[in-house]
Amino acid sequence: MLTRIDHVGIAVVSLAEAIPRYEEAFGLKVVHQEDNDRQGVREAMLLVHSGEVGNSYVQLLEPLREDSPVGKFLAKRGPGIHHIAYGVADIDSALAALTTTGFDLVNKTPVHGTAGSRIAFVHPKGLGGVLTELVEAAEGH
């Protein structure tokens, strides 16, 4: 089912402050930025590795609103790792398999993700407290 680690999502207070730290510390470069109003975040994808089955990223997430999931996360826990995301070839069949085996899904159907991808989150209670995202990349990505 899983094809790769797609990204690690990190909640930050400010992209303007966080991006230079990651560029300086690890030599990473921003390859995509966008606002996702539905999820209430401004995000930056920094490329870690480009591979045969897809790319791996660090995703920096700045809340657009205090009441967004990332805004609430920052208020409760402060900056840090928010979630891990795995690539899948077919998100619909992955969600069906997880539902069949009894996992609770935050998203029962895929929603819009970064750069036109389709994503869904698996509830952390079923995976040792780790919020887990599945990512089906958009065609050509």
C-alpha cells in the first residue's frame, strides 16, 4: 500500500522565519508554496530527496487562522512535528483497506492537498498517537 515517506509536516509560527533555518541547516530549497484555505494553512514544501517512486519533503505549516488544526496544535503544543505522510498509488483503495481493518479516518474521502494531490488523514489513536496522512500525488508529480 505505502510507496514512500512523502513528507514530515512541521507546525511553525512563521514560514518567513522557519524556511531560512531549514535552508541553512540542511541545504534544503523550497520547491512549492501555497495557501490551503480549507485546511487553514500556508505551506512550504522543501525537497529532501528525489527518487524513482516519488519525492520526499519537509512540509512547513503556518496557520492562517487560530482555529485551524495547525493553529490549535501550535496553541496546545507549540512548534514541532505535526504529522507524517506516506505516499500511496491509489488513495481510494488505501482508505477502503484501512476502513475494512477497523481504523478510524479523519477523512473518509480524499480532500485537496499540496500541488493538486489527493490526501486523507488517519486518526492518531489507531497509530500510536501519530497523525498520519496518505498522499496520492497529482498526475506528473
